Amino acid sequence: MTDSETGPWLDEILTPEDAAKFAQSLAEKSAQNAAFGGFAPELVRGALAKAVTSSLHLDVFATLVEGWRTANEIRAHRVPDPDHPGAVAVVKLGKHSITRELRPVVTIGLGAGLRHPLDVAVALTGTFQGIELSIADGCIQAIGAGTCELSIAFTLGGETLDGPPPKSWKLPGAHRFVPPLPIP
């Protein structure tokens, strides 16, 4: 296992072309509906591309791990065994999905003082084919190797937009959480 304070970044897994296509889709959608700003796509494309790129710069493990921390199978291990401190339990999880919705603040600024907030949501879903979690002392210590399909969906003003295609991702050997993640 390797120690790492951050997991892989979503914007490193998805391609720059995917982000650019999505930014174009957002720009076109904002031009079609006054509730989305009503700005011409040429004016907002750059600002939206920057907003999309920054919303994709998130740690995949840190974003999805909350789903594991709150699962009943995992919560059963939240109280450390007083007779065996430091003992590691390996919990095997079969195929499952975790979805996390994020609501980045996206504001389009055009000219002096003209600012328009956009109602944007980003949903990240990881569908895992089976993984192993190492748990000790009431904390998730590490995740083992496995395969995950990542998909991302965007909504603008409550309307779902076409996002990039799902990406199959092979989890790197093992990932140790530094610091370990407490199970609530």
C-alpha cells in the first residue's frame, strides 16, 4: 500500500474533451433560457468551461467515501474491539453504487458589476464491481484494488444535461487514507 493524502482527481480521469463538450452544452443551454442567464454562448463559454473544470477537480475517494462510512455493513465496525486494539477487519463489498451530489457556486461575470448566479448541480456516481475495505479502531484505513465505473451528471436550473460518457477506472492497487476515516 502507498500512503496518500489525496486520491485520484476526477478531472484527471475524465478527458479535457469531455469537459469542453460539457461546457459547450452548458453555454448553449444558458442561451436558450432566460432563467439560465440568457447570455450568448460566445460570452459565457469561457466562464462555464472554467466552472466545469473547477467542479471536476475533486478527489474521487474523498467524494465517494461518505457512502461507505454510512453503510450499515461498515457502521457495524465503528466501535473498536477493546480486546484487540489495532486489529484490522477486511470487509468485502459486492457490486454497489454510491452517488454524491455537489452544488458548486457558479457565477457568470460579464463586465462591470454584471453577475449572474447559475443553479448548477454535479452528481458523481461510482459503480464498484466489488472492493475490500480495511477497518481498524473504528476507522476506514484503506481501500483495496477493484474496478469502478464513474459517471457524472450535471443539471442546470433543475434540467439534466448530457454529461460525458461513463469511464471505467481500475482502482490503484490499494489506497491508504491518511488520516484514517472515522466511521460515524
